[in-house]
Amino acid sequence: MRELSLHILDVAENSLRAGASLVEILVEEDIVQNKVIIKILDNGCGMEQEYAAKVLDPFITERTTRTVGLGLPMFAAIATHCSGHLQLNSEPNIGTEVLVEMERDNIDRPPIGDMASTIVSLLCHDNPADILYRRVVEKDEFVFDTRELKKQLEEIPLTEPSVLNWIREYIFEKEDYYQRKGASDNEINS
Ligand SMILES: Nc1ncnc2c1ncn2[C@@H]1O[C@H](COP(=O)(O)OP(=O)(O)OP(=O)(O)O)[C@@H](O)[C@H]1O
Ligand SMILES: [Mg+2]
């Protein structure tokens, strides 16, 4: 089973390829409503309505190395399989929003996975952007914003190995807390 963090990486890489300067990623677990909500919002080149409508078809891609674009159709298939859906909203020159919802306790729902590696991979991309990552479990929320971090680091680039290591560990620890919290809230609600 492919972890959700890898699907999120795919979708956010699309945003970087679309020339976004900011990618906002939300991963939310709503335990009461039994939902996992994932939102990836960018300010990249966007898509014409007609093209956006076709993008969920696995034979549509801009890639020249491969004829089939699978990122969005695969994510949509997983969401549908877990009694949810993927919604794509895009506007040329404004940006794109990918919204995914799925049943949290569905037996086939993949784990959230390694979001620390997803964020670090995006920061190491050829065409990097600022990342605003929000992780929510019920009323608890954690935010990681590269714009804030850059202010604190001043001259030091985010891609400095010691900085990347710090980011990875920081997000990993937070994620660990949230995954435990999700599991214990589950028990309270069951
Ligand atoms: N955020 C976005 N902004 C602009 N265009 C996008 C965005 N996301 C997807 N697209 C367009 O939709 C196409 C299909 O995306 P999808 O992720 O399904 O496949 P891919 O990225 O082409 O290939 P793969 O994900 O399999 O490596 C892309 O090639 C691109 O043209
Ligand atoms: Mg893709």
C-alpha cells in the first residue's frame, strides 16, 4: 500500500513543475467525522478548464519521458476506494487546488506516512518553492512555514545539509506525536 505522503509528494511536485512560488499543504484528521482531509494549493500556472477536466484520466500528461500521467488518477482512485473523492480546482495564471477526502477508518486507507521526507524532498527540488505545511488532528495543529524559517536563518539556505536534517527531525517528531494522538483519540472515540 502506497503511503499518503508519497501521493502528496507527487501532487506537490506538479505544483513545483507549474512554477509555483508557494505550495500550501494541509493534512487533517477529523476523528469525529471519520475523515482524512488533504489539500494541496499552489500559485502556479494553473490549467484551462477543459484540460483540468481531463487530467484525472490517466492518459493525459505533459511529460515527454512517459506517455501516461498517473499522479492524480492514482490518488483519485485511492480516495474513491476509501469512500472519498479527489476534487481538482484550477484557474490559469492563478493556481491549482487539489482536495482529497477519504474515510479515516476505512480498512484500505493508507497510513499518512513519512511527511518529513516529503517536505524535505520538495525543498531539494530543482525548482523549489516556499512550503506552508499544516497538520491538524482534531483541535491540535502544527504549522511549518519555510518563509518564517528563512527569516530566522537569514543568509543560511534551507538546502544546507544541517538545516535539512533539522527540518526532517523537527517534522518527524511532530508527526510522531500526531500519529500517536490520532491513535489514542481513536480509542477514546471507540
Ligand atoms: N498543480 C498543477 N498546476 C498545473 N498543471 C498541473 C498541476 N497538476 C497537474 N497538472 C497537469 O496535469 C497533468 C497530469 O498530472 P499527473 O500528476 O496526473 O501526471 P504527471 O505529473 O504528468 O505524471 P506523474 O505524476 O505520473 O509523474 C500534468 O502533466 C500537468 O500538465
Ligand atoms: Mg504528477
